[in-house]
Amino acid sequence: MNVLAIGAHPDDIEFGCGGTLIKYAQTGHNVHMFVLTDGSFGGDTQVRRNEQRESAKFIGVKELFWGNYRDTELVCSRELILKVEEILHKITPDVVFFNFWADVHQDHRAAAQAAVSATRYIKEALFFEVPTTQHFEPDIFVDIQDVLDKKLQLLKIHNSQVDRTRVENLSIVESAQSCANFRGYQGRVRYAEGFKALRVLKDIK
Amino acid sequence: MNVLAIGAHPDDIEFGCGGTLIKYAQTGHNVHMFVLTDGSFGGDTQVRRNEQRESAKFIGVKELFWGNYRDTELVCSRELILKVEEILHKITPDVVFFNFWADVHQDHRAAAQAAVSATRYIKEALFFEVPTTQHFEPDIFVDIQDVLDKKLQLLKIHNSQVDRTRVENLSIVESAQSCANFRGYQGRVRYAEGFKALRVLKDIK
Amino acid sequence: MNVLAIGAHPDDIEFGCGGTLIKYAQTGHNVHMFVLTDGSFGGDTQVRRNEQRESAKFIGVKELFWGNYRDTELVCSRELILKVEEILHKITPDVVFFNFWADVHQDHRAAAQAAVSATRYIKEALFFEVPTTQHFEPDIFVDIQDVLDKKLQLLKIHNSQVDRTRVENLSIVESAQSCANFRGYQGRVRYAEGFKALRVLKDIK
Amino acid sequence: MNVLAIGAHPDDIEFGCGGTLIKYAQTGHNVHMFVLTDGSFGGDTQVRRNEQRESAKFIGVKELFWGNYRDTELVCSRELILKVEEILHKITPDVVFFNFWADVHQDHRAAAQAAVSATRYIKEALFFEVPTTQHFEPDIFVDIQDVLDKKLQLLKIHNSQVDRTRVENLSIVESAQSCANFRGYQGRVRYAEGFKALRVLKDIK
Amino acid sequence: MNVLAIGAHPDDIEFGCGGTLIKYAQTGHNVHMFVLTDGSFGGDTQVRRNEQRESAKFIGVKELFWGNYRDTELVCSRELILKVEEILHKITPDVVFFNFWADVHQDHRAAAQAAVSATRYIKEALFFEVPTTQHFEPDIFVDIQDVLDKKLQLLKIHNSQVDRTRVENLSIVESAQSCANFRGYQGRVRYAEGFKALRVLKDIK
Amino acid sequence: MNVLAIGAHPDDIEFGCGGTLIKYAQTGHNVHMFVLTDGSFGGDTQVRRNEQRESAKFIGVKELFWGNYRDTELVCSRELILKVEEILHKITPDVVFFNFWADVHQDHRAAAQAAVSATRYIKEALFFEVPTTQHFEPDIFVDIQDVLDKKLQLLKIHNSQVDRTRVENLSIVESAQSCANFRGYQGRVRYAEGFKALRVLKDIK
């Protein structure tokens, strides 16, 4: 199975579906990441690139793609949509994860819109959440209890971002654990990642 | 795997998820039906009961349960919720299908509300649609192309209902085929049944 | 009465409100079409232009306007809004039809947003649907039973597009008929086109 | 043309669609009213009944029906739905107006749900608003500028209710005029009544 | 200032707005609680009553009212609405908190609907969430960082309920802390309670 | 307390929250205005600038900022977001008011999106409405009865706009008064301004 996760910035994917990707990789599926911007607004570009590479390695990602857009400048243009489609053609994913269209961060909105357009013929397309996402009501859940520690480890690998929540004394690690527990109950397990289905073609087998 | 479908009236289940149930049964899963009312408003009770039995047999249903409520009089009471919970305890289903909460028919609304309450600890709960459903935006699709004829056959078995659409020259069979084609495109296949996820705990394997 | 339909691509209008336009033209009203892009992504530009012209003729359209934008590159800019306003000033339509704002295709979203802005003083403005439209819940219906064959004929005239649904064995003609039947029941007739009202000033007479 | 308006209490109909009913009656259509409760919570039953009769006469209503339910005790039961259906069978209305399903008043919610079910085969069904309605986004508007004074007169006829808004110094007459002006702009006229379409089968002629 | 919190069951209020009530009480305001059912479905009635009394005492509640309805049997009847209105008349609260109308538990839905009706002239009315709430998007937040421990203590006082989450190894205390952290970020603080405004009359001073 | 209002055009702020700003200023708070475009589409730029200055003075605004964008050409770009952030850094507002994201005017949509992004760490952020706003359901209200006349005066100061409603015989002054009365009832007072909370961190004191 081919899995693709698309995120606007380094560490978006890890917060949104890091646990799920770890489970896919552990099961032997091919996991790919496509990070659209360089994260230059949130820190040194080279540092962030290295953190992203290390995180991808930790997950067991087969290939990490970069969009090389400038952080905070992402726009849902035809050019961006084509770039996403190019990756889709290369990977032919069975399932694609990406940012949600309602978000206070403009890059997340643009990434979501481009992904919605580019994945229009994909049979499983799921939105994930990050802390700035709005109006997010997940209906698909993945139990991540057995990989929660690893998920939190991913966020620690993005070391330059851990304390950049802009809320006093709040680390992104605590935030990720609480989110997992909050979504967990909704999926009737202790810790989960929650997704909103854009489209799922369910297999009966 | 244990599958349960709950419908307010005879033939609701068939329209909403008949194709999916056939696929579950064909694959060897245990399919159960729970029909809440006697369908007395839409025809002779005994006729409808027989049609429902024949349809269940055609699908390969393991057990057909009856709620024995009076058609058009269903109310989302504690008693109804407990009755649904009783069936859930007996079957311990892995997935449950039922009517949607927005519908112009009062029985469908009551069935949906009771099912939402009763299935609160179930890990996969999906709403289906019938012709009177409103505001329905499915996000989960099942490809039913290879069982479409069988699904239409199910609706013909409910012979007393085929021409009761209240629209001139419109049979429920044509309506079901169009619906399958309409939802099919949304799921990127030719014919599909569309579901709205109340809650899906997705397995990574 | 002056009628205007605005579509992002050749054949959007036909799928969305072709039957309704035929009925307007048959009744003697002045029907106009405004096609924003050249459809170059979906086929040869000249071929698509000819198909559109033939379709307009078949409907009995009084004048066909072209936006001459490049397919897949439409953006809701001030310039696009002004272009739409210009056509509105020329025609002074009593009713305007256009794409819906939620759609997986970026051009459809842009066309919808521009039309919403440009028609802000128009007293009857209605969204139509195409196969890629999302979250569409029509509340206004037009019975097209007596012109269904003609509507399907329109889609066949766009011959280069008939089999471009990207779903195996699904032609746009089958899709249009199913959609008409699906919406028909919601409007309590056999075949209908469904619209979502942005604004309707209802006449009591 | 046969027109029916259904309201939970005396004066609901007048606030929601009084101007529109006056225009229908002036044009020569047959206007009917169905008032579900006796309004006993808001005043003396006999007084309210007389006010309602006078108001119906002022509009030019052909027949005024009473549900005789107790004010504040309305429930969306099968019995209520059947009573509404009975009136529908008697009148065979071309258009039906009724309360909206989101409202802080329980009777309005019950009236709306019953009307949604009972009108399921009616081709034009429209929700109206009253001051307690919530989440109301009208998309159909009727210009009532030329009958605004008459509409305000209707509310004055319900003399026992004029100052029962529970807001200091606010009369229902001022409230109705402001609402007409507020909705007017949305319909691009000076004064309008706004409706939310449950279903409209639009005639092309 | 007079504050009232209404909950369907013992411990609903504590989960939903326990921290906020503690802050109100600490500041010297009069805090009241109205618990509608006896909680008999979740444990021994007398035990639950005692837990609720102890919790009220811990918060510093001025008066604890009981509805004495049977757990799981709450219905939004006129009688329930009148009972809530009676309490409102007695307390004349400046702000009222209560369950949200979308919830998989039927009692929570009934409590919410009754509260929406009963509080129709109250100038500050806020919905709170509990673990079973659906579609909840809070827009009002109260920083509870300095009383978080006390809030968790409240949930421990409801000792019979701590491990009744029906999710393996999940205690309601962990769930409440995660929820506070999850909502905290949305309010831009570390720990918060989130509310959805039904209506807030904001004071400029 | 520092208050900031952001509007796409001269007079948007006055219609949306003029009364509230007057109350803030009267109470002694520091009120600031940020007008993004020059209003050149609605009249002579210099005239509109003067009107805006006079209105700001009437309110008692401490500082009026100009974005100097061209009317009708506003786009939610990174550059616009940064400009808004710059003002936020300068003022460090306790509360920010701005246009709503659903609006038929493209500038209002762009202003709203930029403000949503720029205010992402602000603890009180509120959307206001103008006549072209769509889908607006306010949940926060400010009683403006005692400053209604002053609010209407503000709109008269924007003299070039008073009769530019594009609706015959409708002045913006009448429209503003009706809106205040319409929203007033929803907030349970006679005249109010209604706001939709993006985020409010409520203080308990």
C-alpha cells in the first residue's frame, strides 16, 4: 500500500498523522511525505530541513519530497495544484492525508485547497488537524495508543518548534498528547488521531 | 465480522445499504437486520413482513429482528434505545448502519436518534440514506457495481412498495439505480452506496 | 425575460442547468451563456469552442460570450468580477445561474466567488451543480422531464467530454440522467435540475 | 392558487408571512390559515381567538382552521402530523408557509417538524421566521413595501401581544418593521419578508 | 452576580464548567447548581447524591437543586421547561451554563433543549461540553490554569464515575485534563474550559 | 484597554461596530481604527478620507490607520496579513473587531481572512456585519440603545455613502437602525450590535 502525507510546514504532518504513519510503516506499507514550505518563518531553514529529515527517518518514510515554497507565502495556484498532482502520479497513493481547509494559518488553507483539487480522483483522502485548525469534526479515528510515545518523539525531533506554541509554558508535546486523548475518547479508545473524510472508498473483504 | 443494519421500515435498509450487506454476506460475514416498525402505513403488515423475510433471505441475513413498533408512530424514547442496545449486546457488531437524523419522515428521525444513542460505544457506526433523507453528504462509499442487479432485485422483492414513490411514473428501482450512480461518481466508481460516518475506528493493517 | 448562465468550462452550464435553459428558450425568453475558460485542459480548444457553439445553438441561445481565460487558471480577481459585471450590464438578466462555491475543481470555486460578487444586486441568482460539486443541497427544482432527452443531447454535443469522467465505463450522459432522477425525487417529480438559491425575489402574481 | 400558512400561535403567521399573504389575497388567490394552539400562555384564549379572526378577515383569508392544542404543550407526534395532513388534503395548497425548526420556543420547533413531515409531497414549502427563530438564513424574499402598513396593522390587531416582547420599550410592531427592512436589503428591496426554502418546484413560463 | 449551572446528571456540570464555577465562587459570586436526574443509571442513587453534595460544597455552591428525574428518561417536555423556569425565577441568574444540544446521550439533548427554551430571556447563556458532546465548537474560553487541580479534584469526588468512561484504562480525570489543554490552546492559554455562546450580552465598562 | 477595529472600506467599521466603539471611547478606553482601502470605488478618495477622519474624531478614536489598498482589489496575501500584524504589534489590542469571512463583497472576504490569520494570538477577536454579509449568526451582543443616535450620526458623516445602498429609497441610516433593532431583540435589548465570536477569553472577576 502506498501512503502519502502532505503538510504545509515541517512538523504539520507529524502532529496531524504522525502516529498513523508510524503504524503504516511498521506494517510494511510505503509511506511518503510532501512538505510544501521551508518553514523559514518558524526558524532557520537548514535546521528545519534537518529536523524533518530526521523525523522522516524515524517514521521509516520511503521518500521525503519538498515543495520549496516560502513559509507564510503559500497560495492555492494552478502551479501548486500541478506540483501536488505530479507527486500523486509518481506515488499513486492508496490514501492521502493533508491539512484541513479551515485554519487560522493561511498556508494551511492554501495547502488544503490545493490538495482537495489535486486528489479529486483519489479514492481515500483524509484531512488532519493541527493546533490552528478550526471547525474540525473528525469522523475517522486511528488508535495510536501503542505508538503514542513514538509520536511524541517525532515532535521532539522538531526540536526548534517544541516551545513555539506562543502559549506560556505549553509545549507542542503536551498539546499533542492532550489532542490524542481528546480524540481518543471520540473514537472510543484511549489515544487516537482524528481525521475528517473528504472521501473514503471502503473495501468490503 | 458481525454486521448490523437498523431500519425504521421494511425496505429502508435495502435502499440504504442493501448492496453493502450483500457484499458482506458474500464475503462470509454475519449480517443481521433490525426492522423497527411493521410498515403498516405502507401496506398490509403480513405482506410487508413476508417481503422483508424474503429480502433478508436473498441477502443471506443470519437473523432478522423486529421491533414491532407501529409505522409512523416511532418515538426516540428510552424504551426504544434500550431495545436497540439489547440487540447490540446480543450481536456485538463490528459495524452498524442506520437511518440519518435529518429526514422528512418522523420515524427515520426517531430511528436515527435512538441509534446514535444506543451505538455510543460502537467503533464503526454509519448513517445511510433513503429517498426522504435531507442534508446528507456521504463521505464513505462502497463500490456496489458487481452487486447492483442484486440490490435492485431486493427492492423488487419489496413488491408492495415499488410504485409507492408518490411521484408519477417513478419506481423505487429506478430511483435506487440513479442514487447508486450519483453516489458512485462521488466515490470515484460507477455505482456506490454512500454513508456518512458517525464514527469509524480505522484499522491499519 | 433575460436569462444568463455562467460556467467555468464548456459543458458546465449544460450539466448544471441545460434543461432549464431549454425550457426558458422554448417559452420565448432570451437565454445567454457566458463561458469563462477555453477548456484547453479537457481537450483541443477549437474543438471545445465548436462544441459549445453547437450546444448553444441547440438550446436556442441568443448570444454566447467567452471569457477567454485559460482552463485550470481561473482566479477570483477584481478583473474577473468586472468582466462578469460587464456582461450583466449588457444583458440585465432577470435570473442568473452559475457554479457553486464548494467544488473540488479550483476553476469552479473561482467562477462561483466571482459570480457571487458580481451578482450582488441581481434579484434572482442560483447556484447549479456539476459532478465535482461538494456540499450541494438544492432547494429550488425545475421539472425537466419533458426536455430530458434534449438535455442529454446537449452533453453528447460536447462529444470530446462524454467519456472523460475518469471513472471506468461511466459516461457523462449516464451521470446526468442519474443526477436528474436523484434531484427529481427531491423536487417531487421524476427528473429535475436542482439549484441552491443565493437569492430569489419571489413574485406574487 | 391555494395558499396555506401554518403557525404555532396566534400572530406567528402574521409576523412571518403576513405581508405575503395579503399580496396573495389581493391578487385573488385563496389564502388559508391553520393556527395550532390557543395562545393561552400569552393571554386570554377568547381574546386571542377574536384577534386571530379579525386578522384573518383583514387579510382576506378564506378559511381559518384551529388545531386547538394547548399553548406551550405542542409536541411533534403522529397525531399532530395527521392533523396537518388532513388540512393539506382538504385545501391541496400550491404553497405552504410554516415556522422554522430552529427556535428557542418549543412549540415553534414542534410545529416546524410536524409541517416538514406532513408537507413531504408538497411542491412549494417555505419556512418563515418569528422573533425567537435561530439560525435563519432566508434565500427567498417577497417585496412587501406596498403592503408594509397593512402588515403592521395585522400585528396591531393582535392587540394583546403588541407589548409582550419582554424587551423594555420594544413593541412587536417596531420589531416587524425592522425585520422587514433588514430582510429587504438582503432581497435587494426596501421591505421584504424572508423565507427559507424547504423545497420549491420552480415553474418556467 | 448570580451564576447557575444546569446538568443532566451528577458530574456533567463539573466536567463542563467546574473550573469556571470555582473561579466564580472564589471571586465571591453566588453559584447555584441544578442537577436534573438522579444518575441512577450510572450508580447507586444515594451514592451519587452524596458525591454531588460534596462536590457542590467543594466548589462553594450556595444552593444545589435537584430535578429528581430518572436517569436516561429525560424528555424536553413543557413540564421540564417550567421546572427550569421556576429555578430561573428564584435565582435570577446573570449567567447560565448547560449541556449542548448535539450529544449522543439522549438526556443531554433533552436538557439542552429545555434550557434553550427556558433561558429565552436570559442575557448570558452558554453551552458546555461533556465527553459525549458532538459538533461542539467553543468560541468563549475561561482560563482555568490556576484551578485545574481543583477541577480534577471535583471529578475525583464523583468517585463512582471516575473509571466509568467505557474506554479501557481511561479515567475521566485524564480525559478532563486533556480536554482543558485541548481547549486551552484554542483560547490561547494552557488550560481552559470552552463554551459555545447561545447568547451573550457583552458589557462595555 | 486597547480596542482595534479593522474595516475593508471607510464606513464598514461604523456600520459594524460604531456604537460599540463609541461606548468604549466614552468609558475611557483607547480606540483605534484601521481602514484597509481608500474607498475609491464608492466615491472620491479625498472625500471619503475626510469623512473617515471626521467620523473617527466623532467617536473619539485615538489613532486612525490607513492600509492604502485600492478599493475592490484587496487580496488576502502574506503582505496584507503582515500589515495587519504590524498594527497589532503597535497597539497590542485587548479586543479586535473586523469584517466577516462570508460576504458578497470580495474586499470584505479578503479583510476577514487576513484578520483571522493576523489575530491568531489575540484573546478577543470578533466579527462584525455589514449589509452585504452572508450567513451571519451573531452570538455576542452589545446594547447600543443609549448611543444609537450617535451611531446613526456616524453614518451620516459618511455623507457620500448614505444613499448608495443601490436599493430605491433606502438610506444606510434606516438600514443601520433596523439592523440594530433586529439584533437588539436577539440580545434581549431594544437596539444592539451583534458580533460573531472568533475567540473570546472571558474574564471571571
